[in-house]
Amino acid sequence: MSSSQPVSQETSQTAFTASLPVSQPGTQSASQLDSNWAFLNHTTLTEGQTLPQSVSDLTKALYDIQFALDQSAIVVITDANGVITFVNDKFCDISQYNRAELIGKTHRVVNSGYHSKNFFKHMWHTIQSGHVWKGEIQNQAKDGSLYWVDTTIVPFLDSERKPYQFVAISHDITQKKHIEADRERAIEQAVYTEHLERINRDLDQFAYITSHDLKAPLRGIISLTEWIAEDLESVLTDSTREQMDLLKNRVYRMEQLINGILSYSRVGRIKESKTQVSIHLLLTEVIDSLSPPEGFTIKIQSDPLIFDTPKIALQQVFSNLISNAIKYHPSPRHGVLDISWKMISKQWACFRVMDNGNGIPDNATEKVFQMFQTLQPKEDATSTGVGLAIVKKIVEELSGSIQIDTNYKGGAAFEFDWPLN
């Protein structure tokens, strides 16, 4: 029965009373009913009233109960073998099957496969023993969608206390289960986030200790190398001096590598608040800190650009790109670096950093962004293979991207997207 349409009392009474007899052998009579159900006998027998009139009144009361159930509950009746003999409209609506597809079938027609065999075995044992079963069940509708119901199954017993039919009354709790699942996922995410934060704190502590314990001996090696070179200056050969310089360069490279690894590990773990940044002022600060050699020209687009952003992160990106352009230029005194930008949208800008150096081979455009990958000889003390990996990680942490323009043949051209405001 649909709640939006009038119900045929005659049809409804016939269907319901056929499945729910008013009185069965061994059951309570109307006069023995719990006082809470006394309203069923709402018309008492008076002088001259016949029994059929009383039965008619009781039947109407049962029909009224059925109508009330139809408005709020999913009702299914089965025989003693679990074969469906009656379903109400709400069961048809939620399962998407019509009555012809349900009557004569068992509940396997809506079995989702979620519950174990033991789950249904326990349910069946309970109701066959004459006890009421209550629980939550996940079913599958005709279109494959899943839904949850909170179900109570009541066995109707004959005179020998054996079930002759079962009535299942359910309520749709799908939305409730979704809310519970979302809450559980939120709790799991919170626990996972707390776990990551604890790991990050441990990593920070480890990084600090490692940095201190490794860098101090390296500085000691540099000092010892310089003292030895001074003490043996008079007897050192050109070959020995070269070896000593190589030793100092290797130690210096190791220190730079440690610094690079620490910087890389901190990206994304230490959140930086946004501040208003003038791109011209920021680039001026970065260039001054790098002290380009005399003759190295850096051109900056004249258009002003001011926006809110994590300033230190953007400084790191430009510092690495500009530093690489200077360090790896074959002739720094004739180097030219061009920095420009264009607006992609109100939220994004694309920055372009181009130099006139040796460029990057097409087959190495991905390699240079990987940790410890470099196009320079391993003996080069300034090359650690970490700088561009840091740049890529910073940009991607802010949901941007960075790539090399392989069509630019004058040197290396890096383009990266950066969020504005």
C-alpha cells in the first residue's frame, strides 16, 4: 500500500487477515489480550448485538494496524519454510521488485552476500525455536544497490508451539549506516593523522640529531685537511695538492647533500602561513642572496604581481632554479636568465625561468627531478641531485606542477604553476 494513495479496506483486510488469523488454537482470546491492546475490542457486545458484528469490528481494528504499519514499516510474511506469502508496498519500493517477483520466493532474492552463512543460520535457528529475532541486515535491491534494514522477525506458533509463519517488520536505516560509516572513517582518519604527526615529530628530531652528528665530523675533516696542507706545504707535490683539494670538495659535497636531504624531508611537514608577497621584491631578495657573478644578467618581467602565498616555499623554488642556472652555466660571465609569468586564472599563475646555458637533453627531463640524479660529474662538489627534487615536491605540495620546455633550444626553460591567494 502506498502512503500517497487511498487503501482499499476490503482488499487490505482480505490480504492481511489471511496471513494473520484473529484467533488460533492455543493462543489468547480477545478477553485475555494484554490491556495495552484493549482498544482492539473497541465495541463491546450489547444486548441484541450479534457475534459477526464483533468479529467485523476486530477485523477493522487489525486493518487499521496494518495501515499504520504500511505507512512506517517494511512488512514481509513467510510460511514455515521461509517462502514469501505477503509483502507490503514499502518492501516493493525499497527492493525494487514487484509482488509477482517476490511472492513464492525466499529472502535470497535480496541477499547481498554481506552476511556470513552463520549469521543466517543463527537467525533461522532462533525463529524456528519460537523466539523473536532482532538485528540489522544489508540487502541488495534489484538494480544492485545496497540498503540496510533494522528487522524484527516474529514467529507465529500453532497449538503445538511450532511456527507456521513468520512476520518480519523492518525499518530502513541505510542513511544511519552511511552516517556511522562516515563517522568511523573520520575517526580512523583522525587517528591516522595523529599517527603521521607523531612520525613527523620523530623525523624532525631524528633529522636534527643526524644533521648535528654528521655535519660536525665533516667540519672537523675539513679543518684537519687544511691543517695538514699547511703543515706539509713545503713537501706537497702538485698531485698531492690536487688530492687534498679533491678531499675537501668531497667533504663539502657531503655536507651539501645532508642539507639537501633535510630540506627535502621537511617539505609538506612544516606548514607555512601565507603572507603578502611582491614577486619583484621576492626575486630581488633571492638574487641578492645568491650573489651572481659579474656579467651574469637576470631579466625580470616588469608587470607587478602581488599575492598571498607561503613566502619561504616560493623563495626556495626560485632560489634552486636561479642557483642552478648560475652554477651549471658554461660561461657565467655571459649568462642570461629570463624570469616571466602569465596569469592562468584568478587562482593560478605560471612562472617561467629560462637561461642560455647548455640546456637539458630531452631524455633527462624527468630524471633531473628525481632524488640524487644529476647531469654533472660526481666529482662536482656543488652537485647533489637534490635541488630540483625539492622544487618539484614544494610545487606539487601546493597542487601545482613543474615541467621543462623541451621546445626551448636556447638553454633550460622551467615552467611551474603556483597558486595565488
